[in-house]
Amino acid sequence: MELRRFGRTNHQSSVLVYGAAGLSAVSQQVADASLQSALEAGINHFDTAHNYGEAEDRMGPWVPGVRDQIFLATKTQQRTKDAAWAEINRSLERLDTDHVDLLQLHAVCNDDDLADVFADGGPLPALERAREEGLIRFIGITGHTEAAPRIHAEALRRYDFDSVLTPLNHQLYSEPEFAENFHTLLDLVEQKDVGLRTIKAVARRPWDDQERRYATWYEPFDTQDLVTAAVSWVLGKFPTITGIATAGESRLLPLVYEAEANRISVDEADSVLSRVDDYRSIFV
């Protein structure tokens, strides 16, 4: 699997990042098999969160045996110093490790979230304390919504985050305002040597009223041609992006592995995705 430098962390990261939301409500047996398949596929970057259901607990039995082989990231959505500190320590217990490589402020999606993060008594001092004490190595920020690139650019102006995790796919980029905000963020990331990962590469549309066939909160692409096009477009068009997080559904992983291994050109991917007539924003 291709490796790319993850900003100033200098981690040579797999371009696929294992998104552990897919482990939120599965058995230990399913989790073990999913994590092992990711490792065998060449993934060395694993991203989870305290509020991904049971994901950290499912990863816990597996982490000690591979800790020196992987870049391990988790997240807190707490908005006060004390609550964030408690959650960081709980995550370490659940993951059965004495440190994580990256701790991220989770779901910073709008102006109110940003204000909460930087408020007096907010969570940042807890992350800085954890870094000083060796519990974490780097500090990042994440978020969903079409406004996330704009919010994350402003966050980088206010604080020297080591990484950003923000949404991007072909459909979102077709919206002029989103594209403009994403390029503003991209410029800041490059200037500051910040690690950039993206989410929602294979998101197709909201579920609407149809039966939900996967654990994802949006309907994903689930045929090889469309998954290959979606993955190829993001990784091919934006070499600054270190990697894309896999969707929160373990059954989609083989399609994503195949897509990364047999990418098509950006022009081919653009042509395939432009023909999808029900492709629209999942942020409604």
C-alpha cells in the first residue's frame, strides 16, 4: 500500500486509514478479523474515538500485540478540561495502551463548536497536559458538515494543531463554496506542515427512507467500480492528503483495499462519478 508522510508527525502512513467506527457494535471475533485484515492489507494507521460505541473496547485486546507497528489515534468530544482529561485516560484503559500517537478534538463542525473548544475551561489544556505527560504525542481536530473545512482553517489560525480530519468527496467538491473553503484549508495545511486526512470518500447520499443495509449513517457506494473511482479521485487529485478513513462498515473494507491497489486516473474517476445520478451531499 502506498505510504505518505503525515505532516510534521513524520509518520509514513498508509493512504488508507482504518476507521474504527465500524467496530462500534460488533463481536470481538468480527473485530479481530477486521483489524487483522487491515494490517495484512498494509494499513498502519488506525483511527478510533471514545464515542464510537464499543470500538475502543474491541480494539483493546488487539492493540498490545501490534502497538509498535501502528500509528494509533483516538478522539474526545468533551468540551471542558476536566471531562476531556477523564475521557483521555479512559480511552487509554479501553485501548490497553500507555499512550496514543494522536488525540483529536472530535466533531468540531460549526462556529459554536469552535467557540466551545477555545473557551476558558475548554478541552485544549487537557490535551496539552496529556502531551506533556507522554500520554499522547500529537493533537488534532476533526469534524463533519460542509462547513468543516472553513471551521478547521479558522482553528489552524488560532492553534498549532498537528493534524486535521475533514470531509471530502467528488460531490462535495463540486459545490463552489465547499471547494473554495477546502483549498483555503489545503493552503494552510501545506504552509504549517499539518497532517491532513479526509473522511466520507465513499459516501453516496443520505439513506432517505430505504432500508439501511450497512452500519454507516449515510448510504455508501458499494460496487467496486464506484468505490474505486471515489478512492482514486481523492488520492489522485490531492497528493497533500495523507490518507482517507475507511467507512464505518467492515463489509466494505475489501472493496476499499481493492480500490487502493488498482486505482484509476483522476480523469477516469471524474467521468465515472459524474454519471451517478443520485449522488448528493450527506450533510442534510
